[in-house]
Amino acid sequence: MPKRQRHQRLTQYIEENPFITDRELTRLLKVSIQTIRLDRLELGIPELRERLKLMAERSYDSVRSLPLHEVIGEIVDLELDKSGISIFEIREEHVFSRTSIARGHHVFAQANSLAVAVIDDAIALTVTADIRFIRPVKLGEKCIAKAYVRSISGERSKSKVELFTYVGDEMVFQGNFVIYRSAGESEAEGGEAIADRD
């Protein structure tokens, strides 16, 4: 593939997925890791860590429902009551020593904390979680969780959050969370019924 065409593809891949690693790019473009690094340098595209830092520095909503240090993974995009993205790298302390496969509760913890963090309320708690582990996550892989708020009609004190976790382009975890939010309490108090519109 000519250099110009490779540069166009490289730029396109990074625009489509800013979390893509140099190693994944080598596989897609069928060139060495040194070539990818040189191409990025020529194009002025920072390495993954710098791209993540830039995304995190962008202005986005602040987490209200829990302290930022309690969120599992690094939030890189957040629009309260709409959507959020976090990234979590699987390290030695997250895996089974014999298999180097991530313990499921770490993958779930990233998903659950993002589902809570995306809620625009001072108090947000998980009521239920319908989850599915699609494939094992391994040491060194980066989990990218994407949460989308879907309100439950007629129940202001609860929100539904759909969440998908990816490693590269491959989905590894899926969850549907129902999150309790305290904002609906004032309307439910005093004997007023909240009509179910379904």
C-alpha cells in the first residue's frame, strides 16, 4: 500500500476509534510497529496515552453521583443523563495468575460505576443489572465501556442504562442497568401517584 493511502487509512482508523492501539493498527495496515509510530509522528498524531489525556482534558460534565476516585476506569467522555465513556486497562492485579484472564468483577465494576456516574443526581444506586460476559478479557487489554441512558417512562426515580464494553472493535461485555435516582422522591412523596404511561 502506498504511503499516502496508508496515512489516509491510519487517520481514518484513529478518527473512528481514538482508543485504537499501535499494535491494532499494525494488524489492520499490515506494517511494522515502527512504521506506525513514524507515520503517526509525520502526521502529528499523538500516541494512545496522549490522545486519552487530551480527551480527558476536554470539557465534559462532572460526575455527581459518586466521587471521581470511586469510578473504576478513567472517564474520557461524559454527558450527564445521556452517555459516557470510560477506559480501563487490565493489569496484573486484575487477572487470575494461572490464566492471565481478568476476573469478572473488575469488568463488571467498570460497567457498573460508569452506569452510576452517567446519572445526573447526587444519589444514584444500582437496582438491577442484567449482564452478559461475551468473551474473556486478558492481561494488557484495554476495556472501553460506553453507557447510554434510556429513561424508564413513568418512573422518574429510576433510569435504565445500556452499557457495552469493547476491546478494540470486539464487544466483550453487555449490561442493562436500572439505576435508582433520588430526584424522583419529592414527586412521589405526599401521596401523589406517578402514572405508568406504558
